[in-house]
Amino acid sequence: MNRWLFGSRKSGTQQSASVYNDVKAGLQAMYKKHLLPLESDFKFQQFYSPLLTDGDFAAKPMVMVLGQYSTGKTTFVQHLLERDYPGLRIGPEPTTDKFVAIMEGPTDQVIPGNTAVVDPTKPFSQLSNFGNIFLQRFECSMLPCVVLNGLTLIDTPGVLSGNKQTSRGYDFEAVVQWFAERVDLILLIFDAHKLDISDEFRRCIHALRGNDTKIRIVLNKADMVSYQQLMRVYGALMWSLGKVISSPEVARVYIGSFWNNPLQNDENRKLFEAE
């Protein structure tokens, strides 16, 4: 394999020392020189996945926020950014009906999914495989923000229940799995008042299998319950997770209230700050 990628051992050593200053640049150069012509000759993009672009190699680490509807996912993102992002909608009903890639940009801008997947500077070209209906439910939100200097946030639609979930027009679980394989961190957001895990959300969690080390569990809106109630909420959440996540280790749950308003119940402030 080394001889195929680098030629002779001597020339390969000289080339890697003089050209490949870092791993990312080396992988990108080797892909363009050796793998890309091979994939093009065999029409790899027509039966498996689109060819990799410069955006796939230059992509920043990504964090996906996943959870059932009205658990505070978008408010959590707003809390991290300390501002609204273009296209943001918050309400008690299922408001976020799109996958939103929140990225750094010079000005506030919303890029439709059909445009984002053909942009070679963005790592979303393979999303075109999910069809035009999904692309209508995907967009990139660009904004100047210090938090986004080193990462990209993926805000997701709330997981619905029953026929509402299956009538989206695209394979929701497959899209979640696609992002799960590529993001660096997956935040599962739970509401302190909605601890039941629906069958649809269960399937989404099952789609995350193989990426268990990326998952972090967040119990949101914990300031709305007392200290005693929080103990029972925590126990109920762990019981529900035990039926879905098959792991011999106990899952770590990060407890807090992630929004910009003052805490409604100051009794748990020390716990939130410690978490």
C-alpha cells in the first residue's frame, strides 16, 4: 500500500517530508492524486456516494443536537452562541422543521440546502443522496460568531411521534445516522418534564450505534423542579435510557438549564455550576 501511494520508499519519504506538512494536507493530496482518478474512472459517485470535495477535508469539527420536540434544542444552541442565528424559531410547538448547519460567515445569511450541497467549500455534498424533499428541509445558517471559529453546530428537527414522523417525506433516521457518522459530538437533549422515550426517538438512538463514544446526555430545564423532584427525574431518565442504550457503563448525564433567562428555582444553582 505504501509503495502504491508513495512510489518507492526513498521517494515517498522525501515527498512526505517536503510536501505533507500535516495529516489533513497529506490525506487531501493523496486522495486527489491516487483515489479520485480511480473513483472517477469507475463511476463511484453514481452507485455509492459523491466524490469528496475540498470542503470535506477542510470541515471544522461538528456537534449535532438531537432530541424530541420542545426539549430546548434550539434554545440550547442560542445559549451557546449568545445570540439568535438566522432562521431561528422557538416555541412550545415543534418549530424547528429543518436540519440547520450553523456555520461561521462574514454576515448573517441563510443558504438553502440545494445550494449548500453543491458548494465545494462545505462538507454536505453527500446529502444530495437523500433526495430533493430532504434538501428542502436542510439549510445552512451563516453568522459571525466567536464560538463558530472552531466548530459547526447541527440543529435538528424535534423527533415527533406516530405518523407525523413517517410523513416527513424522507428517511429521518438515515439522515441522523449520516450526520452521526461524521460529527465529533452528539448531544441528546432531554426535558425534565418529558422523560418518556417514544418509539421514533428510540429508533433514532439506535441509528447512533457505532458512535457511542460521541454521545453526551443533557437533562435540560432542570431549574423548573425542586431538588427532591430532580432526584426522581434523574432516576426516571436513567431507567428509560437503560432500555435504549445498551452499555455496561453508566451514562453520564449533564444537568442544567441552558437558556439566557434567570433560574426559576435557585435551589439547584450549585449543582448546575458543578456540572
